[in-house]
Amino acid sequence: MTAPLTEGWPTSAAAAAQVTADKYGPPDEASPNTLIWHDRTPWKRVVVSRAIVPHRFPHEHVDVVQHVVEQPVPMERLADLARFNGSVVYDRTRGELSSHCEDEEGNILALNLAHDVVAHGMDPDAARRRCHEAIETRNSENRDPYLDALVFEPGRGPDPDEATIDDELRDRLRHALGGADRPA
């Protein structure tokens, strides 16, 4: 289904695109470098990229697929989130938590553990160990449920932050930039 859209892509990226299309149907957006699916429960967005990013945690692989949920992250937990996994990213303004990995299973696992870190105070090193342990169960009878589905309900959306420039300063900035129609 995605073969014409991924012609010339690295094999791992093209394969991830095909698996995603098999599960969620044709992408909602396509460019020469990116395929995007919107609002495929539980995901706000799924993005497969032709750009491959080498990643060595928890094993060597390439990150080619991103899964995004709306999920708040308390500011005091951001450092722990970063210590847990560099491929888990929080965009505060959009209220989005995402993970980049080689496949959906890896992203589900990373997001579940990220939620444990930010919502339940799990130590990032313990989350890293749990990630490794979960992957060891992939093909066993005792498969870790963190591999199969989100164990939390994605929540609240954007955080537009707070204005720090008052109306008077905003008007002066607009005037200095050359007119009232220009945003400050």
C-alpha cells in the first residue's frame, strides 16, 4: 500500500510505513520524507519518517516511527523524563508526549514507562531496567503488558503558558517593528 510513497526510503523506514499502513490504513498526509496518520486511537498522531536516527537504548536500532499522545508532564519531572529515554519527547505548548522508536511496540513500552516516571515518580534508572526486562518477554508466555497497549488514558492537551508582556509593551514593540499589524 505504501510502496509508491516510500520508494527510495531506507528499508527500515519503508517497512515501518507498511506496518503502520496495514494497521491504520492509508496516511492522512504524505510528503517525500514523511507519512502522517492523525487521530488513530489512542494516538493523536503517528509519523513515519524516511530519516533514520541511530539509537542504542535499550538495544541498537534506528528510530523511524513516532507515536504522539496528549499528556501533561509536570515541569519538575522533565529532567527525569530526559534521563529515562532520549527518544521520549515532551512538547509543553502542544501538551504532547511522544516516543520515537523502530516500531509501535517500542513506543508503547517507552510511553508507558515515561508515564510511570512522570506520574508515579518511578526512578529513571528503574524505568530503564524495566524497559530491558519487558523486551526480554517479547516472545514469551509471560509477555509484559507494557508492550501491547497504553496502561494510562491520554489526558489534557495544550499548555499555552502565560503572557509576560503587557499590552503597553506589546504596542510599543509593534510600533518599533513597523506597524500595528505586525505581531509582537
